[in-house]
Amino acid sequence: MTEEKRAGAPAGRSAPARSAGRALTPVTLGEVHAPKVERLRTGIGEFDRVLGGGVVPGSLVLIGGAPGIGKSTLTTAALANLAAAGRKVLYISGEESAAQVKLRAERLGPHALGVPIVADTDLDAVLATLEAERPDVCVVDSVQVLYDPALTGAPGSVSQVREVAGRLMRLAKERGIATLLVGHVTKEGSLAGPRVLEHLVDCVLSFEGERERTYRTLRALKNRFGSTNEVGVFEMHEEGLVEVEDASARFVTEATRAPGSVVLCAMEGSRPLLVEVQALVAPSEIVPPRRVANGVDRNRLALVLAVLARHGGFSLGSADVFVSVAGGVRVDEPGADLAIALALASASKGISIDVDKPLAAFGELGLTGELRHVAHADRRVAEARKFGLERIVHPGQRAGTLRQALAVLNGSTEKGAAAGGGTASAQAA
Ligand code: TYD
Ligand code: MG
């Protein structure tokens, strides 16, 4: 609980403001004049795609993510490209000194050094600077460290963050300054801050990944100017964030052929993405046994385990179960169920599903053990074929239930045995 002082009502807005308002004239939506805005491309393809084709002038974009994930790196690189393309940009750093930002920019290449920067945390100074400079695009890194001296709360408190974002928004709309707000989110996803801003800003992007891993995903949680299904995949390198344009290729080559590995044909927004789902089933000494899910929803895993036990003949009640999506990617769709189930079944039997090429799968599991269709089946199949995965298990005429799908395990060879497993009886493309 933090105490908030009520801001004094601005003069002239109290009692007399109750006089009759001016009536407005409604117009039909068809008559509304909506000029076509040209988006500002950041030159980072994955970033632009998640934004819906680039930054909309005058819009407010919140980029949330855990500390160290690469928010400053991404926004600096975006400004560098915009500056190189002749746009006026400004980097407002409240967290790091200009010298620290310079050190980062040096790693990003020579054009990043062309980005103008101010380092300050006083909101009034920042607003005055924006008013004077009028950049096309600015980055505020981070919204939690700016503070309004007129308010009592500490920087980062709800009242401060709300005020900072509110005033930045008014200026952004008035002057057409596209503003990228950087916000920290803790592992638990909260901290006073980004969450209270979500309704205020035009776009909320979430930058995710594990700091120890190199893959990062950027997804839109809210986007007034585009789809919220888009996901950008990046990799953190020595010289900055690198876009992973062909993420599927990457994940498929890395996929192992060991028991417990299945390639999932997922859809990430408008794009199919192949990721490797890995499962490990080990005897447990604790009650209740462990259920660890990385990159997939825990509740989904619980459901898959229950359906496997009831309708697939795999009771894993006395085993620790670990499921993880390789590469640190997170998959949030019911279409992952079948791949998780197959990976678990294969792990628990110690059978590799295929030896030459990984097996691909997608489909939702119903509670009665049936396989349910998921959207974009044709595109998922096409993506798997593109990478040479011929065996694809998915809902269809020949695989209507989980039990039928699990038959692929029987056509496979025991672990360590020679290659040559038969064709999947459940294949139904
Ligand atoms: P940073 O952008 O500072 O993260 P955030 O602003 O989200 O807190 O960068 C995070 C990490 O990335 C940092 O630990 C160093 C690493 N990094 C690289 O590996 N390569 C690079 O080129 C840069 C700039 C950073
Ligand atoms: Mg930072």
C-alpha cells in the first residue's frame, strides 16, 4: 500500500466547469476523415512486422520485458536505422548514462552512434526537450525511472508511472511524436508500471526469452494498428540482436532424434513456425510428482497428461514429467497438445519416433481423447514439408483420436536399433 496525495484540482476546472457543455455533432464512420498515415519502418523486419508494418506516427508503444532481455538494444538499433533513413530521432535514457548507452551503441555498429541522446529522469525536462526537438520517433528508457517532481510517489510507483505516461502521450498525440516506452516487468509479470499503462498506450509489446538463452521473442499483446498474433524471433549476439527470419529452419536442424522429441507445427500469428517439443519422463521419489512446463502452459500439460492416462494408456502418475519447447520459445495454442502428448508417450516408452527425420505433429486434444482440428492446417503441413519433414501427425480421416495418433510409436524402432521405421499409420495429409 502506498499513500497517494490527491493532486490539487487545476484552477478553473472545479465548480464553474459544470456549466452546460457544447453539443457535438455525430458523423457516420464513413464520413470520418482518416488520412492515410505512412508508417515509419524501423528497418528491423521482425520488429516492423510485430508493430503491424512499422511505427505509426504519434503512437505510443510500450515495450515490456524482464531486465537484461534486450529492450535497450532493440530500441537503440531501431532508432539507428530510422536516423540513417533520415528520420529525426531521440533517445531519452533515464536508466543509463549517455556513456553507457554509447558503449552499447558501439557494439551495434557505426550508424548507431548517430543517434542523439539525452540522459535525464526529470519529466518536465524531458517534455521540454521533446517539445524543442520534435523528433519523429523517440525512445523513453525506461518509463519507470522518469518522475514528476510535483507528485509525491517515488519513481516507478503507480501514480508516477501513470502520470509520466499520460503526459508523454498527450505530447506524442499533439506533436505527432511516435514514442517507444520501455518498461520493466518482473518474472511475475507485474511491478507497478507497465500493467497500469496497458489501456493507455496504442501497442503493448512483450519481449520475452530467457536471459541465459540466445533466442528472444517479441510479441504484441495489444495493437491498435495491427494484429496481436505476430511474433518476431531474435537472437542475441555479440554485436546486437539479430533477426531470425527463418526460425523454423533453425529449430528443425537443432531438433534431436532422441526419444521424447517431436517437432510441433505451431502458428505464430500469420506465420507457421516449427519448434521442437521435448519431454522427459523419469521415476519420481516425491508425491505429488513434478510437473515442469517450459514454453507451454502448465494447465495444458495437465490436460494432456490426463487425456494420455485416460485415453492413451499412459499413466504417468508416479513419474516426474518435464516438457519444454527448445530454444526458449513459448507456444500458447491448443494446437500444441498432440505434439506434447506424442513427445511424452515417446519419452515414457523410450522410443524415438523417427530416426531419419523428426516427426512433426499438431492438433488439439479433446477431453474425450479425440483430436480436434486447429486453424491453418494446410499452412502448417506446408511448412513441415518445406523442411523435409514427411511424417506429420495431425487431425484427419486417419487420425481421429489420440489412440490412433499414438500408433506412430508402434511403427518406430526401439531406441538404438537400426533405422527404417514404417510409415505413420496416423499420417493423414
Ligand atoms: P539490454 O538491451 O541492456 O537489456 P534491457 O534494456 O532489456 O535491460 O541488453 C541485455 C543484454 O544483452 C546485456 O546483458 C548484454 C547483452 N548484449 C549482447 O549480448 N550483445 C550486444 O550487442 C548487446 C548490445 C548486448
Ligand atoms: Mg535497458
